[in-house]
Amino acid sequence: QVDRYLYHMRLSDDVLLDVMARFQAEMVKGLGRDTNPTATVKMLPSFVRSLPDGSEKGDFLAVDLGGSQFRAHEVKVFDDGKQSSQLESKFYPTPKEVIQGNGAELFDYVADCLLDFMETKNLKHKKLPLGFTFSFPCKQTKLEEGVLLAWTKHFKVRGVQDTDVVSSLRKALQKHKANVDVLALVNDTVGTMMTCGYDDQRCEVGLIIGTGTNACYMEEMRHIDLVEGDEGRMCINTEWGAFGDDGALDDLRTEFDRELDLGSLNPGKQLFEKMISSLYLGELVRLILLKMTKEGLLFNGKVSTALLTKGKIEMKHVSAMEKYKEGLSNTKEILTELNLFPSEEDCVAVQHVCTIVSFRSANLCAAALAAILTRLRENKKLLRMRTTVGIDGGLYKTHPQYAKRLHKVVRRLVPTCDVRFLLSVSGSGRGAAMVTAVARRLAAQRQRIDAMLAPFLLPLGILREVKDKMRAELEYGLKRETQANATVKMLPTYVCGTPDGTEKGKFLALDLGGTNFRVLLVKIKSGRRRSVQMYNKIFAIPLEIMQGTGEELFDHIVQCIADFLEYMGIKGARLPLGFTFSFPCRQASIDKGTLVGWTKGFKATDCEGEDVVDMLREAIKRRNEFDLDIVAVVNDTVGTMMTCGYEDPNCEIGLIAGTGSNVCYMEDMKNIEIVEGNEGKMCINTEWGAFGDNGCIDNIRTKYDKEVDEGSLNPGKQRYEKMTSGMYLGEIVRQILIDLTKQGLLFRGHISESLRKRGIFETKFLSQIESDRLALLQVRRILQQLGLDSTCDDSIIVKEVCGVVSRRAARLCGAGLAAIVEKKRENRGVERLQITVGVDGTLYKLHPHFSRVLRETVKELAPQCDVTFMLSEDGSGKGAALITAVAKRLHNVGQK
């Protein structure tokens, strides 16, 4: 009979999965800026951004307002490696006249109780941070501020709704001259999660199931439209008690639910809470028993006063009646005390009603919790997730069957989640102290991190100084008397023209500048259908050859050329060849290049001071299989400028921002004192990577730059390049991460073996980590690939470090480039310069922000120059062929 009567309260798994889907939809609605105003599940940001990491310490106060008693706590958190804390509490009643009076009286009462507690504990002389647990829905805009949205749990205090409860508490504390600093406002649900999170770092969900019910969890910032920023996570207080206030659960609400709601203090509100929290379950049982009795199904149809009295059956009665081990004796005793005089059948029926009502509560709670767990798993893009739910509340703790039922249903609804349920010990008090401790830890950490990264934030004034110093160094390099001692060598390339569109023919190009070596066949057509066709093959250069002898290196290069000629079937042809050699060379003519010094990890012996074209010719002779006409030795920067110059005649600057960093530009011959002649222009390879080798930018070099320099293959050389190029940025990041870890600000102070390895943090990781589309979860994955086990907070810090290092590189590069474009403007004697910069290099091409920051910096520092940046399509290959073609054209013109 009871089963038939309460049929609608029995929920199948299909119904629960449907409830789960409805709740997920409400969560999404609550998180969206446009949909939040109409959402019933408010998804309130708590501004709690981090879980405890075990390094918290200190003495804290906590006050807890939200239940039948007001509580004051002193919490001591020990940094003893055992993650221990000590809690001492005092309980105060919350009189009816206070919880249904006015706001000033309520907060005076809270301040009075806190002062009494501090006196008892002899704490009045200390200034302690305080966490305020306020277990009512609040809208927060920061951690220490919260505007009350609505009272719940029988509280009806006048003049508090829509005001900031923290400022009300502060005023009351000031009035009472209490020496307390309110640092955090916390919901009891958040407090529960934080308390359990201190004991188990997997805990990222908090659940209260008692007088009231609520859940909170750690949500990705990128999904929270209501808060600025998308880095990291934040705890969201769902306020799920209001789920269904818009009618979303009407098909599941019974006549008893409706009757109970109408008789409540807040009809039409908190409908989900009224179906599952202990404040209402006893009343629900009373309404069911009353109707069944009236219909003659119970107690011989005799309606007693107890059944007619609202609130007479409480949750403690329901819990006691469900102690099955004790048979029906408990049920009989309770019903007799209520003057109901039951038969044995009555006792069985009543026990059954209690079971169905509390089981429905556990089922509905499980469905909403399953929705949260599924969202967490999807946020993390995991197929299977291990997590912990911190849980508190009288219903969960004292009901004999509730916890077991809840666990069982959750595991059935989300089989892909391995859930541990962890009971919170005094969650709301200890939790408020934990939130306060974490907030204090984060503030102190923030200060220290900011201080460490401050030297990388170069203000405009410093960048102007860098620009002026670069300009001075360019001039030294061009002048005969200062060139020998100049750090920026300003090497003449003997490239005296840019393409004019008449170039044509077949050319070979070689490209040596990194760990790969390329050989290309380039076919150039002129006229109306002008085009460039390219065929190439890539060959690896092993480390032992990069760092062996010069003869071995050039023999390897010639072996690669032979393979390519055979592959293309052109072994007999004597083709003009352009050799892109991306290392500093001093040139006496276009086909002579003396290596000044190796860079980028090359160390081949007997090459520095030698003509690389001669070395290539000798290696070809040694092989004695083919002959080539080596027309030009080319720097990759010059190749980049020429490639873009083929498309845009306004391109007179080439920039490489990749593994290395360099610039070339067309300089007026009259300014190049080290080359004869005053007519026309010549391309100057600045080799600006060595800028600062004379100490002129030591004021902006950090200790990390010095460590990277000292550990490099060429200490004291290429200092500007070491601050701006891809080869070194990852290593600068690694040095900073080590320092942060040593100071306990990262990776829980543990320096992993992989972090100790030089070169482990490649620049490609910077590009990946800084991608706007990348969630922190993916940042963590990249760090895990590097053997760095990071928390969400660690990932935020690593991303920030990558950001300041790459931003500084782009701004320094921009300052150098601004010096060049300003020089070009003055050379031309114009008020405003229109110029194009041809650019190549992985840092510029692949890093998500480098190119934008570089462009913005040039605009700021050279406001009279309109600079267009043009991406070079294969500058080092195509460019070498074009330079060879231009050289051939100019040579032919000269002969004529």
C-alpha cells in the first residue's frame, strides 16, 4: 500500500540521469554572463582560487554564522611537514530575537561573542586574521566582500539583504575595538572543501547535506563569465538549493512537496533543498503520515495532535526509525511518545515511509553531485577521474543509511569517476581559517614572485635607452676608426641591389644555419608570369660533425650536395650557387666570407678566421665529382630581406627572430666608411646579437641572464641574442623556475631531476604554454611531459614566467628595430617613413604573442615610421637564389 501511495517518490536511474542532465544545463546557465540573471542555480564565484598545498601556517580566527548556534574558533596551522592543525571552539546560542531582528543587532552580537572568545583564549593583545563563515547565498566580487542575496534556514534579519556583510562585521568589530583583520568571507560548503583539501589534495568538491544543502567545486576560470580573467580555477558555490525554482522539477514534486512548500517561510524558493535537506524531511514524513491516517491506512484512522502539529516530527525521529538493526522497537517507541499508539503493521509502514523519503533525498543529491563530477571530468578532458568530495552536515553524519545510499548511487551514475567521500571535521570553522591561510600564503607568494619578475618588465624609458644605445653601436660599426672595437659589427654583404623582376634562370642554394642543412634547386622566371619554383632536400647535421673539425663539416656538406644532385638528376650541370651561411662573416666581396665566430651550438675547429667559400670549394675539389659556380655567400637575414623584396620593393630591412636573432638593412654607401665608394646602397648585416658584449646593457641583464650566459658555449658573447632569441628563452625560464622552486613557490619546493637538465625547457614549450587557446590543464600536461608534476597554481605561475620572458624578448627586439627604422628615416631625410621589414624565424612565426608585442613596441618607439611586417616564405633558400640571380644580373650589367 505504501509503495503504491509513494510511487512518485521512487526514482529510477533513468529519471536520475535526466535530473543530472537538467542540473548540468542549469550550471552552464549560471556560469554565463547573459543567462545568469534567469538561472535558478546561481553558480556564485567565491574568489577562492587555490586549495591548501600544505605550506600554510599561522594562527587564525574564524567565526561561523549559519546554523542554530554561532561558533567562534581559534585555528593553529602548523608547517611541520605533517599537515596538522589544532582547533579550539566555543559555541554560542543564536537567540530568535537576533536571527529575526535587525542587522545592527546581529553583527553586534557576533562581535560580542568573538570578543568573549578572544578574552577566554587570551588573544586580545594579538592582531589575528579572521575568516568569516556566512552560510547564506552571497554575491562576491572579491574574497573579503559579499552582498547577501537572500536569507535561508529560518533567518529573517532586517536591513541586511543587498548589503556587504563583511563591512557590517568590520563596523561592529571597530565599535567594539576588536583587534581583528577580516581577510575572507566563506560559505560553509567552501569551508568544508578547504578543510578536506588540507588533508587530501585531490579534494575539489564540497558538499553539505544537513539542515540546508549545497555544493561547491573548483571550476576553470575560462568558463566563469561573471569574473574577469581566464587563468586558473576558482571555487564556485552552486547554491543548488534553488534548483527547480523555475519549475524544472515540477514533474518530480509530489502533492506533499507542494503542501510543505506552501507552509514554509519562503514559498516557491529553495525547492530542491526542500526535497532533500533534513530541515524539511521530518515535515514531509508528517504530511504523508497525516494523509495516510486520514484515509484510514494508519493508526486506525485516528488523527492525533502530533500529526496535526507542524514540525512535530523531526529529522532525528526519521533517522532513529530507520535503524533497521534494532527492528521496530525504535519506531514503536517514537510513535508512542508522539501519542500515536501504533500496531506492528503501522510501525512497518511508517518505517517504509521514512526509508522512501530519505532514499529520495539521497538519490536527488547523488544526481546533482554526479552532474558536478561529470563536469569536472570533462573540464580535465579525462576518460577516468579520481577525485575526493569533502562532505559535512547532520543528515549525512547521523542518518544510519544515508551515506551508504548516496555513495552507491553516485558511483552508479558516474562509473567513470573514482570518488572518495571524506568527512569534514568542523569544516566551516577550520575551513574559513584554511581559506584565510591560503589567501595569506598566496598574497605573500604573489609579492615574492612579483619581486623576482620585476626586472623583466622593462618600462618605456628603459626601452628608449636601449634604442639609443643600439643606435650608437650601429654608428660605431659603420665608422672606420671605431669598427674594430664595435660589438655590433655592421658587416658589409656586397649585396648592392634588391630584385627588380628581371631575374631568371636555374640556381642552386645551400642553407646552413642550424641542426638541419638544406640543398635547393630554384627556378626563377621573369616577365609577366614571373615565379619562383623550388625543390629541396633536408639533411641532418649530427652533433659530432657540428663540433668536430672544419674539414669533416664541409665534407659532410658536399656529400649532401652530391646526394641532392643525383636525386634531381643534374649532377653534370655547372649551376650558379648561393650559399646561405647563417653565422657572422666578414666579407671582402659577395663571394668571400670569413667566419668571425661560430654561434648556435656550432664549434667546428679550424674555421674561424677562414673563408667559408674557399673551404666549400676545397671540399668540392676533394670529392672531385662535380663543379659549381659559387656566386654569393649569404646571411639568412639578407636572404629574408631579398625574398620579401621580390614581392615588395619597399622591403629594405630583414629580421630573423628564431633560434638566433639578427637584422640587416640597406645602408647608404656614403655612411659605410669601411667600404670604398659613396654611390648607391649596400646591405649591412648588423650581427646585432653581440649588442651589449661591451657591458652597455648590463643594467637590464638579470641574474638569470648571467647564469644562462655562463652556462653557454660562448660565455660573454652574443648577450643581446641571449635575451631575445629562441635558443635561450627556454633556458632563462628554466633558471627562473629553479629559483622559484628553491624558494618554495613552485612544485612544492621539489626540484625534479628533469628541471635540473640544461636545455630541457625548449622554446617551443613557451609557445605552447602561452597559447590563448590552451587551458591550464594542457599546460599541466606539457609540464608532465617534462617530468614536472604541477598543481593548477604551479601551471599559472609557469605560464606567467614564460609570458614575462617572451614579452621582454619581443620588446628588446622592438627597441633594436626602432633604432634601425629611425636611422633609415634620417638617411632618407623624410618627416615620415614608409618601410617594410621582411621577417623570418620560428619565434616570430609560432609564438602566439611575440609578433604583436614586437610591432607594438616599434610603433611606440618610432612613432614617425609606418612599418609593415612581411613574413618571408623561405628566405634562406629562395633568398640565396635571388641574391645569386641579382648578383649575376648586376655582374652582366657591369660587363656590358
